[in-house]
Amino acid sequence: MYMDHRSRAVELRKLGKTYSEIKKELGVPLPKSTLSYWCRGIILNPKQQNRVRALQLKNIKIAQEKAHIVHKQKRADYLNKLEKRNEHLAKFLSNDNIGKLLLAMLYLGEGAKWKSHRGLQLGSSSPEIMKLYLNLLERCFKVSRKNLTAMVYYRADQNLNSLIQFWSNMLGIPKEKFYRSKPDARTQGRKTWSDYHGVCAVFGPSTEIQLELEIIAKLFSRI
């Protein structure tokens, strides 16, 4: 029986079969090293070599796709675990004082400071950050979105009207409240990734709120 397997393996290899195909054909779990030993000295012709190479590349691609799916699921499970670990913190967000602290920290990182700009101004490419900012501003200081204006900073291959529509839908600021702007000339000839919608900056009229947020951030940093 052993010799039958060996003879059949050699025959199949001469036909240009891969070791995986040979194992499947034989129906026995032979190690690749054994098949390689049996078939030593057999040289495949160029057509057979191309076929084997194509199958190897195909198998590599399949393995990569499977690995990507597994990695994606592990990532999702990991993020879900982190969310469950911290979901109890959501109840604290109903406290206006905590909300004001969050807003001050957010403005400290992303907002324009008083020395360089008079009045509220915060910009980001992240819709989540901008929605959080406006929600906190509305809740903590009763700032109405109808009193805010906005501008989109974008790349050369993007359409400004589409971007304004996107940010208007996301933030609830009317399209007519957006200033017109020009694309970044430095991005000419460079392709923009599909999920990038430019940087949206939102402007508010109150210098007092701006200064108060900066003071809160300074007080917090002294702790």
C-alpha cells in the first residue's frame, strides 16, 4: 500500500499537481516533506510551474482573507469588551458640571485659543468629535446652532457642495451658514481617501464662553 501511494504520488507530480492536490488525490494525511522526498528530481515544465505558482498565490490570498476575517472579529470582540467595561460611565454624562469639564478638555485640545482668535472656534475631521462638541456646547451654555457658522477645509479633488451637505446633515447647521472656502493647493494631484470629508470648523460668537473654557482647563491642570 505504501509503495502504491508513492508511485501514484510520483505520477501525479509528473502531471504537474501540487503537493496539496496530491494529498487530496491519495486521501491520506501525508506530510509535505514525505511527498517532497518521493518526488525529488522531478522537474516541472514551464506551463506546470506557472500553474503551481498561480495556485500558490491563490491559496495565499485565501489564507490572507481568512486571517483578515479572524483578525476583524477579534478586534470587534476586543472593542466590545472595552465598551462593556466602561459603559457605566455614561450615567455621569448627565451631570452638567462633568459635561462642562469634558467640553473644556475638548476645547483645550481642538479649539482656537483667545490669544490667536476672539470667539469660539473648533475644527476637526471627525464627525463624532464635532457632534460631541456641539451637544456639550448646547447643553452647558445653551448655545443654539442657528447662531453658529461653519467652514470646510478640503482637498483639491473634493467637491465643496457635497462636503457642506455632509457636514450640515451631521451637525444640524444649515447649509447657508457655511462660508465658502478654497481647496488646499498643496493637495493638487493627490487622491483623497473615500471616508475623508475635510476638516469642519465651527465658529461661535461668545468670547466669554471661550475664556471660561480656557480657565476651567487651567484650573483642572493645576490639580
